[in-house]
Amino acid sequence: MDAARDRTTLEIVEADDLKLLDHVDTYGYECHGHDCGVEAFPRAYRPENLVRAHFQVRSAHGRDCDVAAEEAIIARGSKASVQQELETSPGLSPARLHLIDTRHIVSPQLPPSELGTQASGRHTSTGTKGQRPAGRRPANSIRPICRAFLRFPFDRHLSLHVDGIDTTTYQTVFKLLRSKGIESFSRQRVFYSELAWKVAEETSEHLTIALNAGEWVDGKLMPYSVVVDWTAWSKTARSRLKNELEAARKENMAAAKSNAKTRSYLFFIGPQDAQMLSRFHVNDPRLICTVHDQLVFPAA
Ligand SMILES: [Zn+2]
């Protein structure tokens, strides 16, 4: 399971986000499915873990648990539309990005007219026990949204609202960076591309991540890169990103070498550098993530 409910705060948390906590109560989580609440144990949640964090249950889910049914939906969703299931399932395909903690929010540096209202206050829409959530719940970081983008290629017409982005469907909010020359993007999008095989370069101020996209010059790829300004980040937040990138990079190389169809993709929200168009800037840990999956564009 990717997410579970915190038994104290009733907040639904992503397993990956546990890596940001100083202390994880391994007995503090339960399945957030309808009428379920079976105990969920965090796995691989330490920043140094090089496999993906997740929750594991040791006993059976409740009879009507929708989380238990998610795996089947995900499997079907890679081959055909599962719109009806996504619309009644809270976590599989979030309808918006809602950044809860305002302390670390740094707006993407866009003209003020293009910026929506940034997150304000805590949201109260977390599902409570025994009550069926009304529909697609918001995500607290871009991770669940990016996962849904790759998992459900036949449902990219579903709505998606992200502050600062002026398009409103999965199809149009995401923008693939290609290898047909460096493009100029005047609008903010969730940009994504396959990770490069090169290790990210680290200084005390920045982490520079190369993508497997850009411009071919004399048989050599001049790649797009993402410069993460992590001056204000905690040590934990830094190691989480570094370890995630390293795990994703290795998974990507292994997939390519074994001729698998999956790849590791880097997703981020951040402005393009005005002087150097091959560069993007990110400064919020919630606005950058990797997902390993197959990228499918269904024939129209
Ligand atoms: Zn359950």
C-alpha cells in the first residue's frame, strides 16, 4: 500500500513522506479503506532505504475495503479506462494538489497573474473511520498525482487542479520534456522526463539532476537539468531526495538493460531558467519526485 491513515491525526499519509519524519511510530497506522482500519505497518521508511517505502498489512482487510480492491483497479487501468472506479476511490487519482504545511511553501517564480492562491490552513477532508469518502481526495505532494498519471493512461481526461497551473486535466497539466531541442515553456506545468543515468551532482546549496532529454549536438545529448535549491532543507529532506534519486536511477538502468518497458521518470513543478532554457529550478521537496512505471500514450 502507498498510503495509510495516522491513527492519531486521522490524516492519510504517503509512505514516502514518512522518510521526512524524525520518528515513525510503527504501530501508529491503519488502512484508510472503507470500513477497514486493519493495522498497517510502515516498511522501508528510513531515508537511507534504497527500496520504495510502503505499508504492509498482516491480517485481512475489511470486507468492503476499497484499498484492498485498488490493486485490481490499477491492473485494469493500464489497459482500459477505469473512470468510474477512480471517481469513487479516494486515493488512486487525486483531483487536486493541496499543500498542507504552509511553512515551506515557496511559490514557483511565475508572474503573479498566473499564480493561484497558495495553500492555506489545514485541510479537513481526510476520511474518518466508517464514513465513505465522497470522491477523489486531494494530494499533499505531487507524488500520488504523478503515479496516477502513469498508471491510468486511459483516464487522463479526469480533472486535476494545481495552484499556479492554468490547465485542468491530467492530460494537459503534465508536459513531457523531449529530445527534439531545448524548448521554451511560457506556462507552468508538471514537467517530466526519464532520468539520466548520470549521478546527480551535489553542493551545499544545490542538487543538479540530469534528464534523458534535451538537444542532440554532434551526437551528444545536451540534457535538460533540474537544479534543486536545497539551502533551506533539513538534512532528512536532503537525504530522502538523494536516496530516492539513486534508487530510481539504478532501477532505471536495470530496466533498460533487461529490456523492460518501464523507466524511472522525474516529475517536478518549477520555473524554467530565463537565461539558460535547459535548466529548471525547484525548491520545495513536495514538488519533485520519481516514479518507476511504463509511460503509455494510448492511440487516439
Ligand atoms: Zn483495508
